[in-house]
Amino acid sequence: MRARFSSLNPGDTMTDPVRIAITGAAGNIGYALAFRIAAGNMLGPDQPVSLQLIEIPAAAQALEGVMMELSDCAFPLLAGLQGFDSAEEGFKDVDIAMLVGARPRGAGMERKDLLLANAEIFSAQGRALNTAAARGCKVLVVGNPANTNALIASTNAPDLPPENFAAMTRLDHNRSLAQLALRCGGHVNDFQRMIIWGNHSSTQFPDIAHATFRGKPVTESVDKGWYRETFIPAVQKRGAAIIKARGASSAASAASAAIDTVRDWMLGTPEGDWTSMAIPADGSYRIEPGVFYSHPVTCRDGKAEIVQGLGCDAFARERMEATDAELREERDGVSDLLD
Ligand code: NAD
Ligand code: LMR
């Protein structure tokens, strides 16, 4: 695919554009993501962006169409626009890489069933990032199974810090807020300190033990039976419910969660709150290194730090360990890509 550069120029007073790669940019999530980033929804209204969109050759024509539309929006913040069918070229000097391009699951599949189909993509892209991306590049993995794909990409990019890689569990976090708002009769903004532990899969543990509703413990507003028997399974299986309803996996909500993740990572989490991100386990909460595990994190100055010192009761520990075990099983299934 021919690389193109748009004739759009940011004004003289603007700061340098942030270079952002999106893989799978002509796919469903990519189509929902690129326009919002170009509109300034991710990095703010004063930050120009330059998009480096990456697709496979079979989707080159579709990508050409997406780029035509991006140009036609005449976004004031879109300083550059290029399309690539090579990851190494597409990742050149990028500050942020959003790894979306991968096969989605269909009805009746678990996300880990995609591992064989998608794992190779993330080892090749890890190597390409290692060669081409800016050394401080932040890499968000969205393509499923996201946690293990992030591990594969990071392991194959040994010259980039592992802490600059993350897998997305913000969609699960946002889904949890939406379910709580419905149940409590509030708005998502009324809730803070939700946690998704573990894998972006049906073993994830959406934990409300530390969450607040209008400043008070959420547990005062919802009963244990609803939490355990309705809420947890609903969040764990929301992706499958959307596939059943839409006939395709979540796209706009996934793009929105990716934007939320990168915004908080780069610009900081709101004061007094935290978010959920799957980052390299470091022994915190007895989750040993070797997997990308979703934790509660606060972000400052481009660094995500695990919130420490939260109590975990026996109910929580059992679920945290189950999702950890699944991640280690997934990892063992791709050990050939982790050398
Ligand atoms: P899609 O099939 O609509 O689009 C995927 C795009 O990726 C296609 O255009 C395809 O050509 C492209 N692609 C495939 N291999 C590529 C490669 N090696 N390099 C660059 N591009 C490549 O799928 P979608 O709905 O956009 O979903 C993408 C992925 O995101 C899926 O794996 C899906 O399961 C996952 N997903 C994750 C979350 C999450 O919360 N982590 C949420 C929703 C979807
Ligand atoms: C989701 O959570 O919506 C995505 O991971 C897509 C899926 O397969 O469920």
C-alpha cells in the first residue's frame, strides 16, 4: 500500500503532533476509533495528532476509503494521515500504538479460542514495534485474547519497557459502572473505584468491594445476592451478549474504552479515582510476574501504578486466583512465541 500524507497542517501555535498507530484501522473498532482520536477525544482539544493506519493488504482498499473520510472531516487537529500494509513501516516513530487488528470471536466461542488465530499477529507486531516505534511508545492491546496478546507483543519487543504495554479491560470496567448505575438509580459519574481483576475473559473478576456510590460504599446500595449471581456474570458475559444481539462483537464501546484507557494513561486518572488496566503482574496482590493481569491503577506522568493495600476477602481471592490460572494456561499455550 502506498503511504500517503495529508495536506492538513496544524496551526503554527500548536504543539508537535503525537504520532498514533492503529492496526486493523479499517475494521469495526478501527472505524469507530480513528475519527474520535482525530476529533481530539483522546488527547484533548489542543493536541494535534498524526495517524499511521495499518491494515493487511486485503483491506487496503477499505483503508483507502477510511482515509478519504478522515480527510473529508477536515479535523482541525489531524496533522498527518498515512496508511500502511507493513507493521514495521506503520509503527515508525509512533508515540502510541493501538493494536486492534485481529480476528473477533463469533457466537459460542470464548476469547481464548482466538489465541491460535491471533497470537502470530502480536509476535510480528511486537518485533516491528521493537524496531520502529519511539522508545517511549505506549502500546495498548485490544485484539483478543488481549492479555496474552499483550504478553506476546511485549516479550517480542525486548528493547521497549514492559510497563509501556497494556491490555484493555476498561470496557469491562465501564460496563460495570453502567450496570451499577442501572441498579442503584444513579449515573455512571456517581461511582468511583471499581476494579476489574485478571483476564479480559469470562473468568475476570469485577470487584465492587472498594467501589463507592456518591461517596459511600456501593455495597450499602446493592445486595450480595444480586452482586454475586447477577452482576458478576453479566459483566463477565457482556461481550457474548453483544455478539448475540448485534451479530458482531462490540465496536463503538470498545473504541470508546480504548480512548478512555489511553487518555487516562497519558493525561492521568481523575483525582480520587482509579481505572482498570491489564499490566505486567509484579507480585502485588500475590499475582506473580509472567502474565498481564488487570489491576486497579492510577496514572500520573504517563505511568500506570497499581493501587496498593486493598483488602481482598476469601471470595475475592478465589476469583482472583481462578482468572490468574487461566492467564497462565493461555501463556503456556503460546510458549513458542515467548522465547
Ligand atoms: P474486525 O474484523 O471488524 O476488524 C479487524 C481488522 O483487523 C480487519 O480490518 C482486518 O483486516 C485487520 N487485521 C487483521 N490482521 C491484521 C494485521 N496483522 N495487521 C493489521 N490489521 C489486521 O474486528 P473488530 O470488531 O474491529 O475487532 C478487532 C479485535 O478486537 C478482535 O480480536 C476483537 O475480539 C477485539 N475486541 C477486544 C475488546 C476488548 O475489550 N479488549 C473489545 C472488543 C473487541
Ligand atoms: C468484548 O468484550 O465485547 C470483546 O472482547 C469482544 C468479545 O469477543 O466479547
